[in-house]
Amino acid sequence: MFQQTPPSDAAPALGGNANAMAMQQMGFSDLIHNFDFLGWIVFVVLVAMSFSSWYFIIANAVRNSLVRGRADGVINGFWSNNSTQDAIRELEAQPKGEPFSKIALDAASAVAHHQQASSSGGRLAESLSRSEFIDRALRQAVARESLRLEGGMTLLATVGSSAPFIGLLGTVWGIYHALIRIAASGNASMEAVAGPVGEALIMTAFGLFTAIPAVLAYNFFTRSNRLTYARFDEFAHDLHDFFATGARVEGVAQTQK
């Protein structure tokens, strides 16, 4: 009987090993070693963008969570207090970064300042009525607290829009130098081309990994801040009615959360 000889797979194995060796050459450490001056600038910029965006993502997430978590307690605590002075003392005891208490305190301070100017016969009471003075103070307070919530939003938008292009710049520059080295060596095999080109493509991936979290976080915080701004306006209108007329106007539609 004839003994069946297994088919030879030496050639495919040789080709597969060559391709595997080429793919193993596509490493991030090799990419760093091949950096020139522009490559290092692109790499450092992307790293700085990534760290700064993650810092503001975490900081804004913690701050927005604290603001939204304390909002109901601060607002309900103010309206449920029978004494305005006691309510003001409770507002003063709130943390420094709590925005709703600062808006109410600015309104109370405007009332006290206007009353003092009216009793002393100052020109302030003549130029601005009590309602106008409170309204101006509330507008300034709402604008100030809204601006504080915008911290880091510009950076997130900048990282989300520019990081992919910065990574692409690093890729184009890396491929350019890789092709020059391949042409100088005279070897255009898969092993010679895949490694350098693959290393350069890592920069595009790095740019996308930097931009995607920033874009998602920017959209999320934009929506979250919009809801908080609506609550600022609602609370400010109620405060204006209360301090201008001495009573809160009932039946005002509550902003949906």
C-alpha cells in the first residue's frame, strides 16, 4: 500500500511568517523611536489634549452632579423657610460652588442695598426702582453662575474638532518619511512597507481616541448645562417676584428636568 504523503505547506507557511513578521513590526515603541521634530510635536500635543480633556470631563461630571443633586434642597429649603433672615443664613452656609444659593444671596443683597440707598436719600433710588435693581442683580448673578458651568467646554470642543486632524498630520508626515526610507533601501516587499506605514497610521488612531471622548462629553455637558440654565432662570424669576412684591407668584410652570 502506498503511504499518503501530507501536502507540503512550506511555501504558504513561509509567506504567512513573512506577513506576521511585517505586522509585528507595527509597534508604538518603534513609532516613537522613529519620531523627528514634527512627530514629537504632534505626539506631545495629542497627549496634552487627551489629559486636559479627561481632566475637564471628570471635573465637569463631578461639578454638574453636585449642582443638580443640591438644587432641589437649596430651592425648597429657601421657599419652605418662614423667615427670610433664616433662609439667608441657610444660603450662606451652602458650599462656595453652589450656584442657586449665590443667586438668591445676590438678590437679597440688592434689596438691602436699595433699601439703604432709599432711606439715606441717595440717587440710586431715584434712578432705579426696587424691581429694576433686583432684576439687574439677578441677571448678573445668573450670567456669572452660567459662565462658571462653561468651564472646560471650549477646550472639549477644540479637542473634539482638531485632534483627528492633528493625528492625521502625524500620519501623513510619518508615511512620507517611511516612503523615503523604503525608496532608499530599494526593498518594496510587504515586510518593508507594512511596518513603517502601519506605525504612521497609529497616529490617526491616537487622534481619534483623543477626540471621541471629548466630543461625547461636550454634547452631554451641553445638554446638562441647558437644563441647569433653565432652572437658574426659573428660580431667578421667582426670586424677583418675591423680593419685589414680598410674595412668591404661585402657579408658575416648573421646568422639566
